[in-house]
Amino acid sequence: MAAYWAFELSESGTLFTLDLPHDGAEGICVNRYRSDGRLVWSRLCDENLIGEMDLAPANGEGVYVAAEGARSTGNLMVYKLNARGRVLWHKTVSYGKADLTLRAVSTDPEGNVYLAGDFDRIGDNEGAMDRNVFIRKYAPDGTFAWNRHLGVPEMDEQVTDMDVAQEDVVFLGGYATPSRSRTMEEAAPRGFLFKLTGHGKPSWAL
């Protein structure tokens, strides 16, 4: 029995799933099912991808898949597969030595794909590490569009969800905790919700 990490339905009822290879090999399997439950195809994206993963349907019955790399520590990979499961393009996301964690993948009606997560950032206080948020956009043909970092010094932020209303109108939610709290009250998580417009610029925050 497969252990499904993620699944998404396209507007036509096609089901895409992510799971691990049944033979115990490293990597992730991307599967496409018809609306009646019949398997159309199964593809292994990359044997080095075993971390956090997510997917989102693309226009034309394709799918975007993003996952963390196992051997390339700290990197993320994003793929676009067409309706037959062929890889159209893939990109590597890396912020130097920062450790990236994927949290969400989403698309807009125009077929652009957005990746969101968090990463370690070197702080100003004796080299301390803060965890901040990133969001990144690619066009349907794989062209890099923009990238945005969000965060407050001496706070650890983590993304929990993302939704895209239309092109470049993104809602991003999560929570933050102090990086160096002294009491349990100080350590209590505080929720946040951003509305981003333009090239990921915050329009408002809650």
C-alpha cells in the first residue's frame, strides 16, 4: 500500500499523487489517475528527492512537483511535467548555505507556480540563526519571475499554508516564535497572515 505524501485534483477531475517508490529506492513517484481511479502513468522525478514535498496541477493536465533534495543539503527542486508525465523543465532553488524547508506549492489561473517555505538566516546577534520565510515564483515556461524574503529579526517564522487568488495576489500564513525566548510566555507562537501583491510585496499583514 502506498504512503501518499500529497495529492491534488485538477479542474477536470484528474488526480495527481506523490508517494515513495514501492521497491524501497530513494526518490519520489509522481502518479496520474483518471477520475475513475485508473492509473494513467507513474514517474520517478529524481532519486535524490526524499525530503518535504508537494505538488499542484498545471494548465493542460500537467503538474508541478517540488521537493527537498537529500544529497544536495538545503536545496529544493521544482519540476513541471506534462500530461504524459514527461519533464518539461526543472529548477534548483538554493540560498547559499541556508537550509531550505518546503511548505507549500500553488498555482494561479495563468499557470504560474509559487513555492513557499522557510530558511535559516544568519542573525546579527553573535551569529545566531533566525528562521525566515521565502516565496518564489516561476512562469509556466520555467522562467524565474521573482523571489521575496519575509521575516523579523530574532524571530523564527514558519509557513503553514498558501493560497493564490490571481496572478501575483498571494495569501501566506504561518506562525512565529522568538529565536531566543526566556519564558514559556515569550515562546508562545504568534500567527501571521500576509497578503502579497506585485512582486511579492506585502499589501497588509495580520
